[in-house]
Amino acid sequence: MKKILLSILLLGHWAAEAQPSISIKKDTIGSSTIKFTTSCYGNTDSSIMFINLHENESTSVDAAKQVLETSKKYCVTQLQFKNIRFITFSCVGKNFTVDPNRIFTSRGALASLKKNSHAYSDEIFSEALKLVNRFGAGYTTTFVNNKKLVIALHNNTNGEPLSIITYKSGSESKNAADVYMNLQQDPDDFFLTTEKMIFGYLKQKGFNVVLQDNENALDDGSLSVYAGKKKIPYINIEAQVGHLAEQQKMIGAVLEYIKIKNL
């Protein structure tokens, strides 16, 4: 009986340890409140940041949480707004929509606002842009700046016009300094990084990988462009939605790189 009781206590202790520590921060853009939910596992190394900017890309978050449960060392932060991809808000009596991965430069944020919102005057867009710029600056201050490595978690869909092929010979090729494409890998599953050393490591491991042209990449307001300009080491782990096992393998490769380089 004592052995059974001890086993139950140990299992309960293990289960408690396996649960992540969760913290929530909130910020606003105009009329809308955006939540940041951070799940931390074990003794957290805050210099390494896993982030998810599109709430509807849930495979990436599931993959990260399952891998990080075993690492006992890192956190993953999700930007959450109504379980949708874009952020909608009101300003000066008008409605706006912006992509949360297009808010990290003023030029990119304005382009995203104009693309996804109604046609307003420059003066009205200027007021909305002030709110988005403040929000983007707050996000980078909290989750990106001064990090040793930022890992963004994204998903795409089969046939979507974003894959390693897009960077090899398509519309994104002008933004790439180098591309390695493994024909044995699904083109929808690929890395993008701002760092040549990381590119070389992932290429050697046989993954599809893009090295961003940090000097000449189009300023679309994305976090990769921001990180490239600010010289913040950055990796985007992009995988087709539902490719959980492959994205877990990709995340595992990044953890191996962190360990080898003693980051």
C-alpha cells in the first residue's frame, strides 16, 4: 500500500512539473485588446524566444509546446486575437485591419493597413499608423530586442504561394541571399534565417532553408526584415499546416544548434 501511495505521489509530482508556467500580457491597438500568452518550461532561458504571430497557425504552436516540454528550458509566446490571422481595430471612427507580422517597420505597417482596410485619406491612415507603430515597438521591446535568438513559428497550406520554391525561383527570390532546396523534402516545410552560420548548419542537416538578404530584402514590415536590419539572430520555422511531426523535427534541429553553439 505504501509503495502504491508513493507511486501516486511521484506521478502527481511529475505531472505538476510537466505543466508549463503560463503568464499573460495585454496591449491595445485602438479599440482592440491583444493578448500575449507565454508558456515556459522548466528553468527558462529568456535569451532564446519562440514566438507565434498568427493565431490560426496552430500546428506550429502545438509542435513547439510538445518539443519544449522535453527541453525544460524555453518559452513560447502566442499573440492572440479572436483566434484569427489578422488584427482588426477602430480608430477615429474608422475600421482597420493589419497583419501582425507586418507591423515591425512603419513602411510595412502602412502598406499592410492600406492593403487590408478600406480606402481612407492619408490623414486617417496616419492616425491608425501611429497606433500600430506603438504596438509594434512595444512587442519588439518585450519579446525580440536583445535576444540571442528569436524563433518564429509559422504554418502555410498546401499549394499556397509561399514555399522554398517561392524563394528559389519565384516572387520572393529577390529577398534571398542564398537558398538550399532538398528535393526529398516537402517544399512547404522550410526555414528562413537572417544568419549565414545558421543557414549553413541547417543546409548541412538537409533541410530546406533560405538565407535572407538582410541589406536588400523588401521592407514589408515582417519580423524577419526587422531582425535583419537590427542584427538580431532570427529563424522562421515554416511548415505546412498538419505537418506536426516534421515541424517538431525542425524545432529539434534548432535546439541542437543552440546546444552546439552554447547560446
